[in-house]
Amino acid sequence: MRTVEGKSFGKIILLGEHSVVYGEPAIAIPFPSALITTKISESVGSCQLKCFNYTGDLMLAPESLIGLVELIKEIMKRLKQELNNFDIEIESTIPAERGMGSSAAVAAATARALYAYFDQALSDEELLDLVSISEKIVHGNPSGLDASIVVLEKPLYYIKGQAFEQFDFNLDAYLLVADTGEKGNTKFAVSSVKDFVDRDEKGKMYVSDLGQLVIDARKVFNDHDEIGLGNIMNKVQANLKALGVSNETLDKLVSVALANGALGAKLTGGGLGGCMIALMKSEADAKKVSQALLANGAKNTWITEMKSEGVK
Ligand code: MEV
């Protein structure tokens, strides 16, 4: 029996979540620890789906998987194939809805697997288009950042609607990602920021301040200034909190990281749960912060060097 795999991984937004939806820049890196694998296996009868917490007929999948189901239907239409005689299994090394862009990664891994199964080439343009279809269903009004980074698979300086700009950096520092263990809800977070921005001048000001901080960060990266980057991360966190997308758990982990020697710390992704990141000067500092975060409720941590060449 024939089996074919497609892979993709999530991303970490270093700076610029939420404000990126309003045309401000963002900086994001691929995150290979969040690996998604989609397996297509030959079978008989209607397509069965096995993923996260659902196993059963694809066409009977719950509402929470609608983005994925619509994506698969669109791919079948483009490939002129029937939704029969193969099954789909999706595995992930991280839980869903942790602000790591796993919905875009699931879409990319699944598109890659289906095109490979039906022996069709898949261009970056078509992949971006397909991932964007499911992201619009899942997130309502996505900036396109998650979709772009799963296609490019390189660190990215991203502005909505503009050409991809690969972002290279090399800092003498370590980045830590910590999972709060709580599900985020990007769609809800994005729409609550929109309500704030629409009704209150302060909301608009936080968004433009966030944009300016990402512009400032470019210089800080160029100057290899990890202390400057830590300060910017702290200012970004304060703005995101003012926008209402942090929560008690994220605030607590941010404080714990700073109290244990982090140069800067902030939520990453949509917020209201999900993950936070912290920047440390040395690997020893990063390990110390990791232990403190795990002792204070973080469910998992990952440490990586702040060098773009190491990040795929
Ligand atoms: C979600 O990964 C990032 C947000 O900025 C939303 C978006 O960019 O579409 C919160």
C-alpha cells in the first residue's frame, strides 16, 4: 500500500504580532521543534481523517477542522481527483493553538502530501495561495505572516502585501520558547484588538508604537545589540498587554523570566494563552530561566541560538 508524507513546521513571531494585521512590519522565524507531518495512505472507500482529537470520516469532521476540510476539498478540485481511496493522518510534535502557527503548518504539510501523493508539482505561489485559503477560514482576517513563513521556511521581515524579505541576524544570545499549556484563540484575539482599534484612539496608538518598535529592532539586530533587543521585547510586551492580548499566565511567565536574568520577554503569536519567548545572554542563563519557568507552570520549553542560519 502506497504512503506519502508532507512536512511543515510552525513559526515563532519575535516581534510584530497583531500590529502586522494593520500593515506594520513583523519579524518571525521558522520553529522546527513544532513539526507537522501529514501522511496520505492508499485505502478503500471514503477518506478517513486522523488528526489532533478527531478520527473519522473527513466529511463528518467537526467545525473546528473546517479550514482543513475546505482546503482538502479545494486541493482535490484543483488536482481533479475524488475524495476516495486514501486516508489522511496528521501528526504534530506540539499541541494545536499555541501561537506557533500550527494551522498554517498543517495546511502546508497537507498540501505538500496530497500533491506528492498525486504526483503533481506544487509551486511556492500555489502553496501560499492554498495555505491562505485555510488561514482565512481559521483566523478570519490573517495578516498572511503565518502562511508566508511556512512557504519560505526562512526568518522573515514581513509587511502585509509586500514581497518576502528574508531576515538574517546573528546575535550572541539565546532564545527560549515556553508553552503556557493554555490554548490561545487567534481569531478571538485578532477580533478583540480590532474592536479596540476601531473604538479607541489608544488602540491605534499601541498598534503604531508596536510597528515603530519593530523598525527600531532592525537597527538593534544590525548592531548585534542583544540588550537593546531585550528592551524592545519588554516594550512590545507592554503594548500587547495594553491591547488586551496578554493574560495572567503569560504575565506571570514573563515576570519569572525577567526575575531570573532574561534580557527581555514577551508573549508570541495571538496571545491569550499559547506561548511566550525570552532572550538570554548565555546558554547557562537560558537553562536557568527554563527551570524557573517550568517550576512556575510552563508545560514545555525550547532553547535555540539567536542566529538565523541555525533556524533552517
Ligand atoms: C498569529 O500568528 C499572528 C497575529 O498577528 C495574527 C496575524 O498575523 O494574522 C496575531
